[in-house]
Amino acid sequence: MPINRKKERYHYCIEMENALCQFRGRKYEDWATLCEDPKLLKRALLDVTKVIRKRLHSISMDTRLELTTSTTLESLATEIKEIGEDFNNDLEIIAKLLDFISRLLCFGWQDGKIHREVVYFQTKEQENEDFRHLDPNGFWDTFDQPLRERERIVLELKDKNIHNNVIARTMNISEYKVNQILHKHGRIKAR
């Protein structure tokens, strides 16, 4: 039976569970039903704002962006604290979330223009983790196996005091790649 969202403001919401899990992992697994309780929802959302605040403090950004995102997040937390059966501030919360997203995407001054640039990147470990999550059946591991085998052979040859250039020619890879592998495993220092 479909949920009548006009009547039931707080209801089963798998989208909310998924969003909460983005920030806290399995802590909020199976919370879709608990969204029916405004007190539990409020507690979970305030917990997530703490996680967001902590992450924001770890990101390098200019002073103005830091100030506007922090202020917007605080006003969002204030609205979340008001969640309840008797008080409908859904639009205000949505507005604060949109404002927060606009700050993170570098819109500002309410002119529809972008006022700074964003650079997202991943470490190699984070990129590998993404591939593993995208491929739960293990294709990535079968793809990764030859690369690990190549690294093992390079390290084994290096242990036999074979010059990097000879290793590169033997393995049919560039000397640069050999140096990357050796550096990754702490066998040579970066220049």
C-alpha cells in the first residue's frame, strides 16, 4: 500500500536511510522505518551535521567559504532541532540544504554565478576502493591480480640487485613505471 505523504509527514523513507548511511555507514542501516519518529529522525540528522562539520574543518578552503558553510550548517542544525509533529519547517530545512549545497559548489552572492573553483580528487587507495565497491563480484580483483604479480616480479628482480633499466626492458615496461613500483614499496625515495 503506497504511503500517503500528504497525511503522513514522517514515514518510511529508504532515501533518508541511504543518505544517513553515506555519512555514518552501517550505523543507520534499517532506519527507513524509524523516520516515522520525528525524535529519532532529529537525533540522526543532528549526528550527521556533526560529521559534516568535522569533515568541513578538514577541507582546505578560503576564509569566506569556511565562514559561509559553517554558518549555513549551523542554521541547518537549528532548523533540525525544531523538527516535531507540531512544527512544520520542512521548507526551511530544504532551503538550508540547497543553500549549503550552493556554497559547496561555489555559487554565491545570489547572482547565479560561480565565484570560486572546486577541485575534487582521490588518492590511489580511494580510487581502488571505489572500483571495489562498483564491482562487488570481484572483477576488479581479477584485473588487479596481474598488476600485483608484475609488482612482485619487479621487487624480486630488484632484490637480486638488477638495475632498474634492465628490469624495465625485461618486463617490457618503462623505467619510470619500475621507479613508481619501487617507490610505492619503499625501495627508493622520491626525487
